[in-house]
Amino acid sequence: MDSVKFFSIKRLKSYKNEQEHKKNFLLVQALAPKLGILEIATRNLAFKALVDNNKVDILSSFGGYFKLDDLFVSKQTFGFWAKIIDEAKIHNDIVNLDKLDFKKYSKFNRKNKLLNYQKVKILYDLAVKIRNRAFHFENLYKLNDDQTPRISTRVGKTLVGIDPQMLEDFINDALFCFDEDLARYLE
């Protein structure tokens, strides 16, 4: 097969070799349903937290008047809900990430005493990046020039990245923090 004909030289050159390009598709395949579960759960939990905390008004600052119903909730992007969680400061109403240790996902991550709301912000910053790169079929195996994870985020002075081989573990562990049955939903 003439890979360049279908995928372009530029795309293929972003991988170590063609095998890594193929592995990227398989990684996207493994991540997609889990990211879908995380996205759907997030928008429902975030909307419920807004209602429970009388913070639904914050939604008007993101686009004016609209009917707040299931259709509205489902039509917003994952990034939108991550932003809303941050703006409304409802991090702790979404998930408890005490069991999530970012050091597990890259040797470059330092042990930090992060508060739950900071961990939730980091989780969503990373999950949105992973989701967007995966669903646009970008190279999830690509590292920065200094070999640090390309999928990374900073909260304050804390920089957290996820090594490519740890992406699936990271999403799995995040789902377990929400609910063990949710994490096992597809089994």
C-alpha cells in the first residue's frame, strides 16, 4: 500500500515509523469509548452540580439565553464543561481524586500536595487535550524535544504530563475515581 497517498508525508513523518502510526489508531480505538463515558458523565455531573449549587446563571455568560434541558447539556463540548467546572468552582462536586497520583503517569511528574480542586482541573485539562488529539487522529505517541510528555498542563507552578504508554491507565484510573462500576461499564 502507498501510505503517503492516503496519509501524507507530513503526517507519517510525525511518527517514528509506520508501525507507530498504526499503533496510534489502536490507541485511539482503546481510548475512544472511555473518553466518551468520561465526557457524558462529566456534562451530567457538572449540570447537576450547577443546579444543586444554584450556579446555573453562570451558563448565561457563555452564550446568552437558551433553554436548559437535556438537549442543551448534550450539545455542549467536553471543553465547555471543563471550563464551566472551573468557572463555577464546582470541582469538588464532580469527583474526588484523592486516589489519583499523577507521579504514576510520568517520571517527570513530581510528588506534589495538590488539593482536590487542583487535581480536578489538571484531570480535565489533560482529558480534553487527550480527547481532542485522539478524535482528530493526532500522534498521541509524540513527545517534546526534551522527551517530556507532549500531553501536559500546568496549574500554578505544577506541571503534569502523561507519557503516551500511560494514557489508557490515566483515563481508566480517572474513571475509577468517579465510580468503580462506571470504570467497568464496558466489561
